Amino acid sequence: MGRAAGADADVVSQATFAPLRNPTFRSIWLASQVSSLGWLMQTVAISWLMATVSTSDLMVALVQASSNLPAFILSVFTGVLADNFSRRRVMFAGHCLMVFASAMLTAFVALGFVDPWMILGFSFLIASGAALNDPAWQASVGDIVDRREVPAAVTLLSVGFNTVRTVGPALGGIVVASFGLMTAFAVTTLTYMVPLVTIWRCKWKVRSSPLPRESMRTAIYDGLRFTAMSSEIKTAIARGTLFGLAGIAILALLPLVVRDQLGGGPLAYGALMAGFGTGAVMAGVSNSLFRRNLSQERLMTLACVACAACSLSLALTSSIAVAAVALALGGAGWVTAWSGVGVSVQLASPRWVVGRTISIYYALIDGGIAAGSWIWGTVAENHSLTWALEGSAGALLLVAAAGFLFPLRERREAEPDPLEEFDVPAVALHLKPRSGPIVVKVEYLIHEENIEAFLEVMRERRHVQSRVGARHWTLQRNLQEPIEWTETFRTPTWTDYLRLNHRLTEADKDLDEKILLLHKGKHAPQITLSIERPTSAPRKPEPSTPFFPRH
């Protein structure tokens, strides 16, 4: 029995850390931990600086909001950049912005220009660099590691950050207490340069598309449409947003708990953050074992209950030791929840849109975190700190109960990659990439006894075609010849039509085989491609204005 348990532990450990065998992933992952160490040190320094220069509880809580709001505002755009440009270059640009903003903050602190809104402004700018980097880095995981290792890699991203969380805040507290705020900000700037150098040196292969890049508008539309049509991604985003809204009170109000309730200083704050990180690491390392034995929905429920217990304990205790144990439990719930929803989004997203789905996920959950920071900060300021923490605990239990309405789906394998194999049909007209709109009609012959089966397959086909770019999809039946059915859809341009067919997977192509079995014509279903042309009267040219030369 003991040997079996030991063997299971070895398998779990190997599965969890398998992506680290990839040298590119390992290098960037390690560099990211150094950057995260600086980020956490800077978070402690900024939070404590705000707590000392401002007497407003709301301003202290808004430090968390300023760190998460950029992801809400910018992530959809950075997701488009991650899907349409070199993800490596997008990551590099994001870290450049972080280095610049951190260096400016260090200079302002050194010169003594300290103001609450200035603090929030630089915090926002640094977080904007992270918002540029994070979707590209998350989307690159599937490019760098094997598909079967994606869940472990996503978990390692969370485990790595929370491993650093065990020492980062404590180290930040020590540096602030011993050497001052300027030193903490200067060291942070140096840590941000480590991934900058690593990304510059590392290169990885990415499958290139033969088609031109999508426009920003079309790319955002495609990403939003795909996300809206994926019930799995929508559920993960909804549960993650609600969890962030309810659970962020633990981190947003912790400086106030330390200052007002526990009577501690920067060292106590750093030690409690380390307790939070310790619990997160323990849960992260055990994540593979949890996923093997519990459903994703059950893990989410347990994570919400753990964080609720943490928030309630912080509201009632005046002991640093009890608070540290509670935060360890909260950290375990925190990483379990985020690993679960993050893996769900990754596995449900094909490579062509993963940057956008991840960015939409980040935008909404960070929006929820920013809103939660403001809400619980307002409650603490207008009522009491205890009320805010107890309210957070109650809200987390409601998020757990929400699983009865929209549970997280279980998925063990990643969404298959597109085949990207498509024979471009011959056309008699000369088409430019932006020629369009293109109208596609497919004609079928379906006997009466096969109609129900045909409609079932076509419902699935509509979903498949629409999520990869088809617009205005319809299915029509001929009133004079009821055996004739016509599938019709449009794409904005000829390039969009080609892109649609390049995005289809092998599973999507299998639908064609099912339809062929129901089609009773002697020949395959006939496909007709047309281009729409306006029939409105052309606009008359405006009369030209006479030109009089100036003398």
C-alpha cells in the first residue's frame, strides 16, 4: 500500500513538472519567477507606501484595482496582437514597458515626489506592460510544450507565481523595513530586466499561416464570437470573474488587517503573504493528483469554501499566527480555483484564437478583481473592515453554489488544432484578398426519412461554421422540390472565406462525411460561390470647386 502511494506520488510529481524538461519553457518560466519576485516586492512596497501616505482605506484597496484594471481594458487588444503578430515580440514589448515604468517610479520616489494618484498611475502603467505580456506568454505555452503537457504547464505558471509568493512579500517587507522604499523599487526594476534578456535569447517555432493578418476589428469580432459560442469558455470566465470579485478582499484588505487589526508592520505583512503563498504552492504541486481524483467543479467548490473560511477567519482573529494559517488555506483555494479555470480556457481554445480567448478571460476576471477591490474597500471605509471580510466570505459561498447553475465542464485533452489543409476552389473572376462579401451555398438532396438526422447534423454544422467565421448562416428547404435543401452563409471577404476553411479541424471535417451519408444525389453536394454586388444607384460626384490661385 505504501509503495503504491509512493508510486502515485512520483507519477503526479513527474506529470506536474514534465514541461520543465523543455529548455525554452524552463528558461522563460524561471525568468518569469524572477520577474514575479520583483512584482511581489513592488506590490508590498506600493501597498505600504500608500498605507503611509494616505489615510483613505479606499485608496489602499485601489492599489489592487490599479494592478488589475489594465488587463480589463487592454487584454482584448493584446490578445489580437498575440494571435496576429510574433508572440515573442509582444512579450518583449510588454517587459520593456514594465522596466520603463518601474524605473520612472524609482526615480520619483528617490526625488521625493510621492502622491497617492502618482502611485496608482505608475502601478497602472506597470500592470499595462504585464497585460501586454501575459496573453502572449499564456498563448505561447501551447506552442512551446506538447499538447498533452498543456494542463501541467498552465498549473506550473500558477505554481511558480505562488512559490515566489512565499518569499517575495516577506523579502519585500524586509527590504522596505531595512533599506527603504527606493531600494525595493530599484531591485524590482532589475528583476524586470531578466525576462527581457531571456525572451531576446529564446526562440521557438510557431506554425505560420499562409493568409494575411486579420484586421484589428475583424480579429476582435472573431475572438468575441468564438468565446460567446463556447459554453465551456463562457462558464470558466463567469466563474472566474465571480471568484475574483468575491475573493480579492483577502489580498486587497490584508494591509488594513495588518495595520489596524493585528498591529503589525511591513515584516508582518510580508510574513502573512508568505503564508498565503505557502498554501498556494502546496495546492499547486498537488494539482495533478486533485485533477485525477476530483472533478473540476468539485475542486472549484472546495476552493471557494477554503477562501471563504480564510476571509471569515481574518475578520474575527487578532492573532498573527491564526491569520497565517487562514491565509495558507486561502492560498490553497486561490491557486486551485485559478488553475482550474485557466486550464479550462486553454484546453477549449484552438491555437488560432487562443490569444484572444485568454485575453478575454483576463479582461473579465481582472475587471472582476478590480471591481471587487473597489467594492470591499468602500465597504471597509463606510462600515468596517470586519463587515467587508464577512461579506467576502458570504459572496464566495454564493460563487460555490453557482456551480448548480453553470458547472465547469470536465476536459482532459486540448481542442484539436486546425488541419490547415484546403484546396482553394477555382473561380472565373479575379479576386483580391479584400473582395467580398462572399456568399456560399451548398445544395443537398435529403429524403423524408432522413430529415431528422439531417437537421441534427446541420445544427452541429451551424455551430462549427459560425465559430470559425461564417456569418448569417441559414438552412432553406425548396417549397417546389422539398427534397432540395440549401445551406447558405457569408464571409466579409475572400480572405475570410479562405481563413474559415483553414480553421476547420479533423473533427469538423467528419461532419461532411455524416452529411454525405444522408445526401441522396448521384453527385456530391454542389457548392456555389458568389460575390455580392450593390444594386443601389451610384452616388453622383460632387461639383468641383473652382480653384483660384492666390496672389
